[in-house]
Amino acid sequence: MRDWRENEVQPIHNKLAAEFFEVCLQADQLGAGKKIWVHSGYRTKATNESLRLKNSNVATNSFHIRGKAIDFSIEGLSSNQVFELARSCSSGGVGGYSSFVHMDTGPRRSWTV
């Protein structure tokens, strides 16, 4: 889950990896497709700032900068379905967007955009 724009790598938080894996297992049990797209994992501060200037939904001090967030989608499931799975598996933040779901290891909260 490197920052492909800067080609930099940061370790991903173990708790995030475990909770993300649990979402993937739950999706598999529902018979969802085997393709999982990771849209964003770790981001450098420069990448995050560039994205933030283009999109008001990007946080200034994003959990992505610390390797504690992932944005993803799962083939065969709507964003709403993935959002509900993530909420059931996550102890942190879960955001639902039109084409992906955000998970992080911050405080427990959820939102949709």
C-alpha cells in the first residue's frame, strides 16, 4: 500500500490490516467477487496535501499519512454494502463514498458522503 505518486513505503498499522482482512473475509462469505481494489493506503504528506487542495474531503492530518487508513472497494458489492461490512468489523473510523469505503484506526465514528 505504498504511495505510488511518490513511490514511498510506510508500514501499515497492524490493527488496520487485521480489520481490513476481516472485511475481505466477510465479503467472501457473501459470495462477492475476488477482486479488491485498494485506492489509497499510505500517503506522503506531499501527496496528501496535493489531494487536499483538489478535494475538500481530504483531511489535513489524514490517517493515511501514518499508515493507519485505507480506501478500497470490493467487486460484486456496492459501496453501501462494503460500508456496512466495514462498520461491523472496524473499531475506528469508517467513511462511505460513492465508489469506495475508507477505514482507519482512529476513534470510532462513521460518515457518508
